[in-house]
Amino acid sequence: MMKNWLAAGTVALTVGMASAIAQAQTTTVPGEQVGLAVGAPLPEGIYAINTFTYRRTDGRNDPDTAVNIPVLVWSTPLVPFGGRVELLVAPPTVFVFTRNPAGQPNKDISINVGTFVGGIWAFDLGGNFGVSLLGGVYLNDLNGDRGSLFTGSTRVNPLSGTGQIPVGTPVLPQLSSNTYRFGIAGSYTGDGWNITTNLTANIYDSPGRFGGPVGAFIGPIRLSNALNFDFTATKKFGNFEIGPVAYGTYNFDISQFSAAVGNRGRFAIGGLIGYDFKVFTVQAYVARDVVTGATLTNAFGRTRSDYSTDGWIRFIVPLYSPTPAASPIPTPLVRKY
């Protein structure tokens, strides 16, 4: 049962988004897939999965951030070349909670990420090994909140030299472009183990642009393609599971014009616990950066790494599975002696 629900968590790898400006640009949240046997195919049916993460960095003036990722997946009866086809949709939301003691009241904000639509092609290789391929897109250009803010001031239009235009700033620069997502994962799920490795690529239409007068002021945004990677090694003991997890992200373009300027990425290590309630599964895990490209400057003018701590909780709920065909009633064998 737990193996099936861990496999159900496969769909969580198809959604998510960056949790803050300090996230260093990737749209898919690093770590959203750990704890799941993302390489294993789902049994046929419909599943609901919700993953929530809350993140705090060391910087005193950095915002706390959270991301909620609801997912609906249909594991179809289609198995071309032996691989299960799974279709999914997800509308993630990011929340920002300010901690900076400003001269005027701070405001918390939320931004809807472009709905993710995509699919997975997952293969059972036998011997408790599985592998899956993923493809999809976050539709930021179509229905994302786009993530640019008006600062409350204006300036002379640099193109005409006359008139005033609003000054803005991007909250999540990666939302200036659709995000194309591709992934490959492998899992071993024998004897209560979940040993999984996974790679996820985010590809952008760079430079990205926001619409409207604020977007015109911000101008083109150079986006870095990114690669996320994660590792899980949990073991089930009865209805409980426990084990270490690790994840990270790598930005390819960190030049001065990139949205990921100066930040090559991060790598975090943590631990996971979970419980199988039979009708649904709950997982929780916490991880802390051990390497990060983000930096902060303290009150003494010294620059150091701006490490972060992530807390996660996930619910996996199977909603529907096909009713097994009823076995035929055996016909009594009558013999005459």
C-alpha cells in the first residue's frame, strides 16, 4: 500500500515553483520531489496531492516564503511500450511574509503561478526498479499573476524623454516567461525501501518580459536555465517511514545581467518521517542548506552565505481506482456414479 502511495507522489514532481527572490530563480521548488518514488508508475486511477513548504533564510530582513502546490492527476489505462501515461494539472501559489521593520507597515502578498499542465511516462522495469520521464509547462504568460510590483513612484519615460511612467520591480522574475519543465527519475522500492534519484530541468524563453507600463519600465529580464536534483533513501517500518533526504539546484547563467546573478545555487540535507493511514498518506521533512550561493551583509559590513531552512508537509489521497472485474462464480461440477 505504501509503495503505491509513494508512487502516487510521482505527480508532485510536476508542480511547484520558486519560493522567494532568494530562491535564485528556478521555478520548480528544489526539494518538492524528495520522499516520493518518482520513478515508479502509478496504479490506474485519480489522485489528489498537496505539498506545502515554508522557508526562512538567515538574513534578518529577508522575507519568509511559503508555497502551496495542489495537484490532480489521472493515471490513465494507456501503457504505450509498457510505460504508464499519467496526465496532471496544478495551480501553485507562492506567499511572501515580510520581516523587515520598515518605516511603514509591511504587507504580505501572494502570487498565483501559471497553471502547470504536463504528463509523465513511467515504466516498471521489474525487480522493484522503475524509471519515469516528465514533460510539461508552467503557463505563466497565460494565467500567472506575473509577479511585478508598482513601487509607488514614477520617472520620466526614457524612450520619449517626456511624460511619467510607473516604476516597478519584479518579485519573481521567472514568471516573466513560461517555464518548460523536463525530468528523469529512477526508483528502487523493494523491501520497504524508497531509494530515488531525480533530475529536473527548467528552460525559459529568455529574455522574459512583464506586460503593462510597469513591465515596460522593468524591461527584458535575462533568465537562467536551471537544473534541480534530489535524493531520497527512506525505509518503511510498519506504517512508519523514516530516512535522509537531500536536494539542490544549479543555475547555468549567473552573470551580472541574469536574474540569478552571483548565485550558482544551493544544496540542502535533511530528514523525513511519514505515516501510512491506509486511506491517505502524510509525509513531513525538514532540510537545511549546507552550501548556498545566496549572500547577506551583516551590521558590521561583513558578507557571508545566507543559508535557509525549509519545512515541508505533504498529503497523498487516492480519489478513485477502477473497480476490479468480478470473478466468475464457479460452476458446480456434478458427477454421476
